[in-house]
Amino acid sequence: MRPVLRLPVLLVLLVVIVATSLRLAAQPPTPRLLPEGSAKLLVLPFGSTDVLLSRSGGRAAVAAVTFNQKRDVPERLVLVVDLVAPAIAWHRSLHSATCCAFPVLAATPEGDTIAVGGAEQTLLYTPDGKAAFAATLNDGRLHTALGISDDGRLIVVGEWEGRLAAFERGREAPLWAGEVGQDLMALAVSGNGQVVVAASREEVLLYRAPDGLLLSRRAYGPARIAAVAISRDGSRAGLLWKRRDGRMILEFIERGRSAWARELHAGTVPMLQMDALGRWLATGDLLGRQAALYSSR
């Protein structure tokens, strides 16, 4: 699902995080939906959660990183909610290297393909919950960034250590792999599957997605953390990054060049979205300190 909605709180689907250890211990082993007035509450174990809503609004993909008390191990939980029924269509519990990480989740616009990272391989799931493909670099490192084309054929994974690789669905070997420098913070894939934008701590880079040709490379920062977004045709991109003094900087990139930049308020973890045509940028902060819409012009 090209993230048309990626929000801490959804109007239709509310993700409830249980805050006390007593409630956590009492959680059922599987997620569940509960009625709450005109809404439905999705009850999950304590942990960080990401939600993607499909373009049509009929399906939501949810990923959480939590701790399984019964097994005494951290785990990743991924599930799909049918918002028409409403009911949980399927869910999977996966191994996690840590319980203190953000979910790594991406999907096609209608949720026909859901990609889950956060481990040494990225798994692709079909709408009925079957694992259809596994992308791996066999280097023992975690996939901490992830992007997917609208048709679900191109998957790009990134590692914090700076390695970036593109896969074609159904093809075991990567199409290409490269190094972007230390601390790969974010990446995004254009909907048409032609361009990848990636941000390390000190550079933002654009690649031609099918073959990895470097289209542009520009220094910025150094950033403490960053987020990126890209238009469907790959001609426009956005970069939201946090300076060492805590203030956020928003940049609009057109055909590899910075068109403008704005200094924003101080924040914690940047959140950024761009519409398919690259006309608007939506900025946010993980702790809700700021949110705004910016025209690309």
C-alpha cells in the first residue's frame, strides 16, 4: 500500500497499546478485535506499532515489535485486518532480534503484497497470508529499511550499516547491491518502480531502481535521524531530517536537486509522506510535536 495513510491513530482502526505489565501478562496469545462504539479496537501486546491503510480503505496491514512473555523472546507480529468484515484476516508471529525496534513494513497500494523486514531477510506475503518470497543478502545483518513498487515486483531493502539492495520478486539473487555509507536511515521506492531515494547520515542519494545506476548524490546534515518520501514517477522526493540541535529540516528535491528547504520546529523522530504526484509533503513527528502540509511549490 503506497502509504496513503500511515498514522499513529487511524479513524477507523484504533491500535491500543497496553501499558502495564499486569495487562501485558493477561494478553491473549493472538491479537483480537473488540467493539468500541462505532469503531473497532485492535488489541495488541505492548510494543512499537505501524499501520498501513489500503488506498480503498478495505484492508489494513499492521506490524508490531513486542516481547512474547510465554516464550521469553522478542518477536515481530504482522497481521492484516479486513475492514469490511471487520475481522482479522490473518496474523503471523516472527522472530525478532530485539524488542526495542521500530517495525519495518511496506505494502502495495491495495495490500496485494505486504513486505515485512526487521530481520536478516524480508518476507513478502500474499493477501491470504502465504509467504510468497524471501529477500536476503546472507550477511547476517538486519533489514532496517524497506520499499516496494506499486505492482509488488520490485523490493528494495537497506541495512543500517549502509548496504542497499534491490530484488525482483521471484528472483533469488539481488538485481544489484551497493553501499551508501554508514548509517542508512531511510529509503523509498517510486510507485512505478524506477527510482530509489535513500538517506544516510550525511548524504541523500537517488538510484535507478532496475539496475542501481546512481542518478544523483548530495551531501547534507549530518543528521541524527531522517525520513524520505518519493512521488510515483520518481521525479520528486522529500527529505525530513533532524539536526544535532534537535530542529527538523524539510527539503524538497526535484530531479535530484534541492528545490527548497525549510527549518521547522524541534522534534523527536521525523515522519514524512508525499502524494503520488509529488505536489504535497506531509510532515509529522513520532511524539506528535508538529504536523503540517507543504506545497511542493
